[in-house]
Amino acid sequence: MPKTFFITTAIDYTNSAPHIGHAYEKVLADVIARYQRLKGERVFFLTGVDQHGQKVQQSAAKEGVAPAQFVKGVTQKFVDLWEKLDVKYDEWAETTADRHKKVVREILQRLWDEKQIYKDKQAGYYSIRQEQFLTDKERGPDGEFGPEWGQVEFREEENYYFKLSAYKEWLLRYIDPAGAGRDAVIPDFRQTELRNAVERLSGDLCISRPKSRLDWGIELPFDKDFVTYVWFDALTNYISFAGYDAKIDKYESQPNQFREKWPALQIIGKDILIPAHGIYWLIMLHALGFPDSAMPQLLVHGWWNISGAKMSKSTGNTVDPAALAEKYGAEALRYYLMSDIATGKDADFSEERLVRRYNTELANCLGNLLNRTLSMVAKYREGKIRQARAEGTVGETLCVITNSKIREFVAEMEPAQVASALDKTLEIVVRANVAVEAAAPWKMMRDPAKADHLDSFLYTLAESLRIISIVISPVLPKAAHGIFDQLNWKMELSGKEERFRLDDAKWGGLPDGHVVGNPVPLFPRIETPSAL
Ligand code: MSP
């Protein structure tokens, strides 16, 4: 069965509008998906929205509208944003979709029939914000529940529980460095954090909420007075929208359309590794009969902060990605989000850095290289490039540098270190611009003995631009098409992703005598407003 590269992201809560953190995660996934396509892989990219739960019910109530209507409005904001940012997914997961609800119910029924779910009574402190009962472990050094839990109240309730703790030993074995899941979590230090958390795991997972206090959820198939806990519902999206058939309990008998995709590379933020993805999700899959070899890999990214502090709606320090894309363009925002944070680490968001990076790296470096190259080819050679042989020239050195930087780019992209990969591309651009100064084609032009040198040099520049546009295409698809268009290259595939292939990112692609187009400014400088 041919394997599809399956990539998912967290699905975003629809209790409020999207912010820059959401945008970062989706662009990162989009870049990885596009990079895999560039390599020739078949890709299935799933993302979507998390529409149930108490937070959503509360936000809807605050606005005085029904939750179904409320989520429709917020969902549209996410859909519009992904379109604006050129995030191209293959399937959209909305947890109110019938297809999803059916799988959630069937899974619950199966686990209930297998006695992996039981009913019990619980009394204790409950966090409304986190939608969970708290234990003494959650108390701070002062004996109080910290502000991260929001409003906490005492409750007594009957609920349904999933036998999570029965699988603790399995999970510990699985994520052990010598176990099958030694690379279950990237980066490594997050896997260590997960192991420490699993070691402390005690108790089972409450997977229901009484309808008396929350009715915006998926009704339990075996008790109509309860809805499903939002995490149990939401996590299931990764399989329900990938063709999983919950009626089939043997993993090997799942339909091909599911088997060819699964397991997924799942991109999530650091806040939802423990316990949601690292514990609940892996155990849910194991309990459903997924073998260790079918466990997903979790790529855990860091957070964007503002002036070192967590973004928060209550303090008003959130950043609206749609407004930024409107102001600077989607590609400027994509470039910033991919170049100013190391995957796995946190970073500080700064509009000033966005503008600075765009102006120096895209406008002054890459835009300038494109512009001067095409202008010189037009002026000195009437638009025609020639593959002349001229040994020992600056151009030859540039060819060696480009080839080695492309190898380094690939090495960085494999563990999704997009910022470092972009650095490698930028190095080619910088070296090419320096080479122009050193080679001074305007002088070569005046010396007929240097005609071959000049041809060889102009070819080198055009060729490095062709290669650069291939490797930047996952991050800057529009600009990459722009460069290809101006180079007059592969016009029959204009606008299509197949126009770029990683295999073509090697020296010598442009044929002798190729006629390039005229330069058109690709990255107009952003004039810095005085406020920045
Ligand atoms: N709905 C749940 C996820 C369910 S997955 C089955 C959720 N939603 S969320 O809207 O709160 O967050 C969605 C994603 O955005 C998470 O991966 C989260 O880590 C990420 N981010 C939220 N704030 C962020 C930043 N400030 N920076 C980077 N990513 C951030 O959790």
C-alpha cells in the first residue's frame, strides 16, 4: 500500500477569534506539507476546529446566541484566515460534523461494551476553565489552586470514566528510550517531560459531563443524560476525518483509505502535550487496538510570547494575524513566523522584527538579486543566458556553495527546523550578491576576452535563483512562482505546486540559450511607520 505523508495540527477552540499562535502552527504544518510534496510524497494535511465544550458554551451565552450559531461565526474566521495565509489543507475537521460524531459515539460504545469505561461518583474541586476535577497535586505551594485553573468550585457528580491508569505501564514501556516509541515526541526534552508526567499518573479519565451543566457536546451513546468530555471528542478528529471505521476493532482490518494515511505526524503546542496528546490520546489509541507501530509522532512547538509574557485575551496583548496579513501581505507574515522562531522553542513576537526581516532578507537580499540578475541579462545579453564554460571563476564557487547549502537545507527540514533551513537559503543569496560585487559584470562587459566569463557568471546567478525559488516555495509559494515566472521557467505549470520539485534543486537545470523575462519588483520595501 503506498504510504501517504499524513500531517495534522491541533484543532483550534472556537470560543474566540484566531491569534498569532494559531497562525504559526497552521503555517508550520502547511510548510511541512508543502515540503513533503516538494520531495514527491503524497500528502494528506488535516486541520480544523474544536467546536464543543464548556468554554464555547460560555462564550456563546455571553453573546446571547446559541452555541451552534456562535461556532459557525468563529469557524468562519478560522477558514478565512487559512485562506488568506495560503494554508492549504486537504480535509477540514469540524467536531460538530455528523461524520465525526458518529465515530466518537461508536468508539465510546465499543469501549463501554468492552468495560473499558465505567460509571462512578466523584466529589471534589473542579476547574471551570480547564473543565476538570482537581486533586491536591494541582495545588500550589500555598495550598491554593493557582490562577491557571481559573474559577474553582466544589462539586459532587456521577460520571463515566475511561480506564486510563490500566495502560500506564504500557505507555511507560512505549515511550522508554529503548522502547518502540523512542521518537514518539520531538524534541527529545519533551519526551523526557512526558515520561516524568506518566510516572506520576494516577486515576482514570472522566470522559463525560452531565447535561445538567453542559449540553454542548456529543451525547453518550449509552446514557442520554451526558455529553462527551471535550478532549475525548476533539482528539478523535485525527482518525474520524481520516477514514477510520470505529466498528472494526482490528487495526489491520481498517479500510485502506485510513491505513494508507495513518499514523500521522501531529503538530501541537507545548501546552497540550501533557496530559492531552501524550497521555490521553496515545492511551486511547492503544485501547482501541492500535499497535505500537501505528502510534502518531508528536511534533511539539513552542509559544509566541509578547514582550516575554504569555499572550492573553484578558490583558489584551494578543496579535491578530489577519490584520498583519492585510497590512504586510501573507508572505511577509509567513516568512516572519517561519524565520524568527526555532521549532520547539519559544520566541517573542515583534512587528518591528517582521518589518526588518522582510526589508533586509527579502527586499534587499533576494529581491535585489533577482532584480539585478534579470536587469544585467537583459542589458548585456538581450535576455539570453548561455551555459559557457569558464573555469576558476566566482561563478563556479557559487555553484559549489549552492549545492552544499541545498544539502544543509534538506538536513534542517527533515526535523522541521524551518528557520535554520531558511538561513541556508539566505546564505546562498548573500553569497550571490557578494559575488556580483566581486565579479563586477559591468567591467567584464567592457572586455571582449571575458565574454565567456560574463556568460558563465550570469548563468550562475539565474541558476541559483531557480534553485532558491524551489527551496523557498514551501514558505513563500507566491514569491517562488514569481521568481519562476520572471525566469520564464516551466510556464506550462504556472501556478501549480508540481512546478517545484526538490529533485530539480540541483545545478544545471536552465538550458543553454534560455531567455529570461524582465524584472518586476517582487518584494517592495515596507516603509516603516514611525510607530515601529
Ligand atoms: N482545541 C484544543 C486542541 C485540541 S487538539 C485535538 C486547543 N485549542 S487552542 O485554540 O487553545 O490551541 C490550538 C493550538 O494553538 C495549540 O497547539 C496551542 O498550543 C497553539 N497555541 C496557542 N497559543 C499559542 C501561542 N501563543 N504560540 C504558539 N502556539 C500557540 O488547545
